[in-house]
Amino acid sequence: MYTVLDPSGYGGNVGAYLDTAAKVQDVVSRLETAYNRAVEAEKLARENKPWEAYDKWRLIFGDYFPTYG
């Protein structure tokens, strides 16, 4: 919807590929899902359930997030 300049200064509009309403909605949906999982992970951590919290974080970050244990 808006031009978002590359903060690193290497490129132009980093959101140029979001050229349809369907693509924008897909990104919004994915970000909302990730946010909700992060909130749940933090809640589980506060409840002293680290295994379950790590599972939620891995749903968000995949292999980029280390395994627990």
C-alpha cells in the first residue's frame, strides 16, 4: 500500500512484490498468525512450560530457532 524503502540502502521499495490485495492479505494473515504464536509462547514461558514455548517459537522461526534441551 505504501512505499517502504530498503533500510540497508541496497534496494528500492522492499514491498514492491505486494502488488495485489490478495498478496497483502496473505502477508497480513501470516504476520497475525506469527504474532499470536509469539504471544502464546510468552504465556507458556511465564507458566514455566519451556518445552511448549519452544515448540511455538519453532513454528514461527523453523530451523532458525534452536531446539530445546
